[in-house]
Amino acid sequence: DTEVTQTPKHLVMGMTNKKSLKCEQHMGHRAMYWYKQKAKKPPELMFVYSYEKLSINESVPSRFSPECPNSSLLNLHLHALQPEDSALYLCASSLGLAGDNEQFFGPGTRLTVL
Amino acid sequence: EDQVTQSPEALRLQEGESSSLNCSYTVSGLRGLFWYRQDPGKGPEFLFTLYSAGEEKEKERLKATLTKKESFLHITAPKPEDSATYLCAVQAVGNNRLAFGKGNQVVVIP
């Protein structure tokens, strides 16, 4: 099973709302990632967790707050977002952080900030 | 800095018309090169990993090859369902990040 699931599929929120994106995998992977993707652009890395600890934060604004409750789950908490944060948010996982571990992506959450 | 350049940016093919996509890369030491397929509004789907020059991998109508400077994704006798954006990414030794190219957008016309 090479499936990464993400909920919700679509999310519309106002600039004052608080919402969360969820990601789950049951492949025994120990590295999990959040990416942001704008239309016709490649994915941009936001955060990396390794063994449930934050390993990389790509200078992401604090209105995005990641959380890794356990080895299978990854959340992205959203607060006071801006319209320019509208994008496809992708979760991915890999066996580890070594370069020979392929990243498997979820279907994404399409976020619209009004 | 690791760099990945994909060409052509967009490609229209007739069904059955074979072609190749190019991914040129500059990296201090290659740990792995990855090909993904992405349909509009969906997450990238993993296709192949290549590790060393001379390596080749195949899956249905797709074949990926690797040299020291570039990778090719050959599409043989494409079908309309092969229409997608194909993303190339590299990971350097000692770097936990993937460097993505901008993608090759392929449209296969029946």
C-alpha cells in the first residue's frame, strides 16, 4: 500500500478563520513533508518531519503551524491566512530522509482563502 | 545550488507518436533522480528513481534513462491517458530536500 491520504479535499476559509489540514500514511514511513503548490509551478517544500520531530522549516510564516502527533499522522494548522496562501497543499512521506527513499504524495488539499 | 531544467515546457503529441522529455541537472553529488507524473489538481504520482549514470527503468509506455548531466523520459506510442505534467526532481548527497524542475506538460491528442 503506497497511499497517503489527505483531508479535506477542498477548503475555503476567511482570513480570520482557524482550520487544520490532515495527512495520514500507514506505510511505516518515518519522514513526512508538507509542500505548497501554485498553479503551473512545482511543489515548494514547507516542512519536514523525521521520526516525529521537525527537521526542516523552510522559513514558513508562523500562520502555518505543523504538528506530527505520531508516526502516521501529520497536521498543518492554519490561522490568519492571506489570499496569496491559496494553493494546493500536498503531504508526502518517505521511508527516511536518505536520498534513495522515494517520496509518495497524497492527493492534496485545495485551499482557497477569501 | 542544485538546479533542474526540464524541456520542452509543453508538448503536444498525436496518439502513437513517440517522444522524449529532457531533465538536465546540476548537483554537487547525485543521490537520486526522481520522475513523477501529475494530473491537474492532484498530487504527484511516483514513477521512477534513478541513481547512477547508465541506469534505465521502464513502466508500461515509459522508459527513464540517466546520464551524468541529464535524464530522459521516453514515451513510446503514447495514449491520451498519458496526458499529464511530468516532474523531474533531484536529491543531492547530504541534502534532505528535493529540487524540482518546472515540469513537462504533455498533451496526447486522439
